[in-house]
Amino acid sequence: MRGVTAGRTSVSVDLVGPLWRTLPWRALAAAGTLGLLVAATPLVTGAEPAPWQTLLLLRGSALIGALGLAFLLDDPARHLTAPVPTPRPVRQALRVALVAPFAALWWAAVLHLPPSASRPPAGGITLEALAVGALALAAAALAVRVTDEARPGPFVAAALLLAAVLVPLLAPEGWALFVQANDPRWPAAHDRWAVLAVAVAAAGAACGPEPLGRRAGR
């Protein structure tokens, strides 16, 4: 048993290099650059934004970053790597692990670009960003599971953008998520954000394994 575990670990480590080369760096870099530019708008223009404007900019940057993550599971060699011993959830987790440090540094930069006087609480807006990013990854994992597309990223990004437009309009008033920092509903809203983040992360993990019927067919 130890030999099997060690062998799987060795294979997983050996996959790091090939996975690094197949990551969608262009999409990630484009989303990261645009997100930084959005957050830096007050710095570039010399404006003094109101707190609600800064919150809107940070939420926009978080959404842009999530749109980049929607491409993270794109794999042009998907149909060639399906038979490898390392399970697909492990390969997907390695992709996330490789990008996570860069995403954390990027978000730290985003948070510090707007003027400090108008910034919302960092913990709350960071929780929103985590939930939206987890939603993007869960949607990408679902697309990989239910389709044979090697690059479902564009469809996932389009669906995420549509959801970002519709959810604030259709969400019940009592379940408001996008509230202002000075709104008394801010703590309750972020309890819901935490539940959403956990739920979509669990859903994404559940979508990781390849369906047995498709595996048998291959």
C-alpha cells in the first residue's frame, strides 16, 4: 500500500511540469492586468472615490479575476491525459495549487490600489472574491465533467458574466448579497457569502471525478 501511495505521489509530482506548461497563462494574465487597472482607476485619475465606488471597483476586479479562473481547467491535451494513473481531481487540484500563490498576491495588490480612506473591510470583500472565484472553478469543473470540450473556458466565462448581471437583479431582497459596507446587513450578507463559497467548493470537488461510463468507454 505504501508503495502504491508513493508511486501515485511521484506521478503527481512529475505532472507539475507538464501542467505548468498547459496552464492558460494568457487568459490569466489578461484578467489579472485588467483587474489591476480597474482597481487602480482612482490612483490613475487622481479621483477621491466614495466608499460605494471603491467597493464597486473591487467587486469588478474580483469578477474579472474569476473570469480568468474560468479558463483554468482548459486542457488542450485533455483526451490524451485521461488514461494517466493520476485521477482527474488530483490534476485539477494541482492546477489550482500552481495558480493560487499568484492569485493571492494579485488580490493583495488589488486591495491596496484604491485609497485607504474609502476601502471596505478587507475580510468581507476578500470573502466575496473567494466565493466568486470558487464559483468560476466549480462551473469549469462541471463543464469538464458533462462535456468533452477541451477548452470550455469561454462558455464558463460567459455563463459567469451572465450570472453576475442577473443575480443582483433577481435575488430576493431578504437574501441580498451585494450590500454596502455601511449597511446593517453587511455581516449577514457575508454569512451568506461564506455559505456560498463552501457550497460551490464542495460542488466543484464533486464534479472532479470522471464519470464511470465515460471512463469505461475510453
